[in-house]
Amino acid sequence: MKIRLTSKWRRDRGKPVALEENAVALAYIIWQIALIAAKNLHAEDFVYESDEQRIAVITEYLAFLVHVADRFAHIDMPQEARERFVTRLAREVARHLQRNQAEILGSGDYDSAFIALLNERLADYAHTAFREGRPGFECLRCLGDKVLTIMGTSQVNRWVIDQVMEIDAPSAVDHLRQAMDSLFGSAAVTLPSPSEPD
């Protein structure tokens, strides 16, 4: 999956980047990665039967990538900062999905539905391995199963799980890691001070 994304803050910015600003920027990048992953399935001759099906695949990728970002944040950030970062990230990803679903499917409360799905998926993914900065087989399998369920097991789509697990999801994870490294490395980041003990 070839993706070209801007993931650096301008050098002349002149002020530190707040944690929430990085979350907002990363949410847009996650949206783009998920969109490209869904388009790539079509490019590889898998068949979507409807816009709803395509959006459902994008939604699964969004939940997966928020989870992976959370795992990276667990490695990179203090707990309080991680919680703030991931909470804002999830809200911003939901906002992108809300706007795009409303344009395609008409008005609806899509962001609340996404947050509910995200909570389910985070619980599913929490029980999977994440070793050496990479999601393990079970994590990739979980995403692949979700996409296969959406796409169906027709003669054309039955191999979609292999495409997701072996090619698209690992590529999406690589792009996400690069984006996080680039965002946090391109400007001084303001992390919250640890809470004072009560």
C-alpha cells in the first residue's frame, strides 16, 4: 500500500505542540490510512456491494488503527498523557467518520455508533499480543475476520482475510508508526505534568 502523507509540523511554528494537537493531526492521518486501505481492496479486485460495506471496512480499520496508536502511546508516553492523547484521538477519528458518513449516507448519529464499536474492538484487541512494537498474529487475524465478515465469502472475496493480514494491515501499521514518530519528532511536544498526589 503506497501512501504519501504529511506528518510533520512546520519548523517555523515557533511554539511547542500540545498533545491534543498531535492527536488531531494523527486522527486525520488515521482516516487517510483507513481510506487508502479500503480503496486498496478494490484495487486488488475484491468487490464491495455497497457504500455501506465500504464504510464498514473503513470503520474497522479506524478502530484497529486507534488501538495500535494506543499501543504505541503505551510505549512512548506516561499513562496520564496516553489517556488524554487516545481519548482526543478517538473523538477526532469519530468526527471524521461522522462527517464522511453523513455526506454519503445522510444524517445520523454515526460518531456515537463508532465510539460504541471502538469500545467493543478495543476489548477484543486488548487480549491480543503486541510484541516488539508490532501487532501479533491474533490482532491481525481479528481485523481480518471483521473485514471478511463485512465483505462476505463469495468466490471473489473469500481471500480478503489474507490480503488484510499479510499486506494491508502491516502496511497500515508501518505508516501509522512513521506518522507518530514524525509528528512527535518534528516539534517539541508539550506533555502534561504528572498529577500531584492527593
